Amino acid sequence: MATHKGRLPAFPRLLLIVAAAFILPTLVPVHAFQNQASEQEFGPVVRAYLGYLRNEQEVVDDRASRREVSATYYRHNSNRIKALRQMAIRLARESHNDYLPELEAVSAGEMRLLFGPQAPPVSTLKVGEVVRNTFRFLGTVRSGDVFYLFARLDVYEQAELSEKSVSSKTGPTKPDKNPR
């Protein structure tokens, strides 16, 4: 089999091309392309939030690479970021709106961070329920750990709920039958 000096015969060259076609895609993170492609379906506000979560993950990765945080802390916070991302995408897809409320994700042991020492038991939470006129429970996301996701109510929603609770406590007033 005659070949030019420094050139592979046709069959090994073909084998090298086929091998490269299978190996090269594994070297490039596919999820980077998938994230960018999937984010194109959202508006600028949702894309900005997803970018914020990506940046937060980079910070956590950086701190872990410098051994500033424990492996447990790293894993827990990475899982929290994944849970927030899943919920943000779900809300954006369901609402077909370029708006996201302020999201909070906490594990069962972290409920006191949102609600203080008198945190509601996680077993009593119902999706859509408003807790303490401040947060709406959105549901749970299992991302390594189980996270309870809440949307912080905006000031208008909080004021409306406060007004309703005050009016329901006083009850409807009956007109006076004997006006003076």
C-alpha cells in the first residue's frame, strides 16, 4: 500500500474522523448549549434571572475550588440553585409571561430563616397557600435535597391581604334601624 510521506492511508484517516466525531462532543459541555437554547424561549427578565442563577453557581463553584466552603455546603447550595432554576422555568412556561416573583428556596431545617422560630410545619403547607401574608407556597422541588419554594408577595399583594384580614375580623356592619 503506497502512501505519501507523512499521510495516513484512507482507512485509518476515516477511522480517525469517525472517532473524532464521537469524542469531541464529549469534551464540550452539552448542557451549556442546551441552557442557552432553552433560555431563548423566555423574555429578557426571565433570561436575566437565569443568568443571575448561573452567576451564583459560578460563585459557589469558585468558593469550593478555593476550599472556602465544605463539600456539604457546596452540594446544598448548588442543589438550591438548581431548584430555583427549575421553579423559575416552570413559572415562566406556565404563565407565558416575562415576569418572576422573588423566589426563595429553603430546606425543612431552614424554614426558620424565612418565618422565624414559629415556622409552619412543612407537612401542613399547601400549594398556593399564603403564609404570614408574606410568602406564597409554590411547591417542593427535589434537587438532591428537598426544597420548599416560596414566592415573596409584592407590597400590593401584602396590603390587599392585610386589608382583607382586617375587614373579615370586623365583619360586615349592619345599618342602624333607629337612626337619630
